[in-house]
Amino acid sequence: MTHVVHPYSHRLGIIRDWKSRWFGKNKDAYVDHLRADVLVRAWLTKKLRGMYVSTVEIERSEKQYRIILNTSRPGMIIGRGGDGIEKLKTDLKKEMRRLKIIVPQDVKLDIVEVANPEADAAIVAAMVAEGIEKRLPFRRVLKMTIEKVMANRDVKGARIAVSGRLGGAEMARREQIKRGGIPLQTLRADIDFAREKAYMTYGVIGIKVWIYRGMKFDKKDGK
């Protein structure tokens, strides 16, 4: 394989499901639905930055628009007495009107707690970004994070790569740290991948995280 393929898209339909799921008969609105999902997901990712959100899943039916937020810190989003989630829903509807997206009759926000945050690539990438933004030495951040990840018994291998003006250097470079194995070309290998950015005064540092969580086998035939 000569081309680099995104580990998630590479496994769609094999061990992964789509992050947007639509149910309905209106096939003509495909472009509008796709635009709405992309813009809503981008807005939520930006709005909830720092709250350790793993994935934003969207389910759409003819009358309901359901957004599932997977996070390791649900209390930060829900707020005291559910105030936070109500405010988020109000802000979301306001943003959808501003972007000229048709607001469905029923907009529902569900918060799902990530039980094992150290085995989730998006949350690990957010942890690395947070450490770098606090001006901690990037090598120490990488070492501490990968040790925390590998201490988890569900994780078989991990790789974290950072690139940019590391440590404020004049010339950008790429550094990475790796533990265990990551079989990228094995389709039944459960590999979680995420990208994140650390925003510094001298530029942006890119972060990539791969986490290998073992093989997934079909339980029905035992293959």
C-alpha cells in the first residue's frame, strides 16, 4: 500500500461504524444534511475544547436530531443541575440558524462517559496538547503520557508524534515516541487514531496519536 490511509476510514464496515447515521426517505437533502453535520461537528469540537471530548456522533431521523458526545469529563459539560447542557443546546440552535441550517423539531444532546480515557486516542491527544500549552518540556509530556497509556491493560501498543517549532526552536521538526506494536495494515486490528493541535505564541504544534487495542474477531463464527 503506497498511500497513507486514515486508520478509522480504512476499517469502516469491518470493525467501525459511521459517526453520522441518518434514517429517513428524503434522499434529495443529502448535501444539506452532510453540510449540517460537518459544521455542527466542527462547532462542537471547537466549543468543547479542553473538556476531553472523544467523538461527536450524530443520528438524524425525519423529526429528531440526536447528538451523542463521548467524553471522559461529563460533569463539565452537563454542569450543575443540567444547566450546562441546556445552555449548550440553546447555543447550538442559535449557531445552526446563523449558519442557515434547518433546525429540526427535536434536538437532543446525549452525554456518554468514556470508561477508559487512557485508551482513547482523542483524549490522549488532548492531554498532550494541554501539557505542551502549559509550556512543559515536550519530551517529558510524551514520555509521561505514553507510560500512562501503556499502563492500561487494554492497550497493546501506542505511538505519539508531535511536529512544529518544538520547544520554541527556529526550525520546525518532528519527534515521536512509540511503545509496543501497531499493525496498521491489519483490518481487524482495533486502532484508534486522532489529530490535535497545541496553540502556542510562536505557532501551532501538530499532534498525532495511534493506540492499538488488540484484535477484534467476529463472535458469531469465532474466526
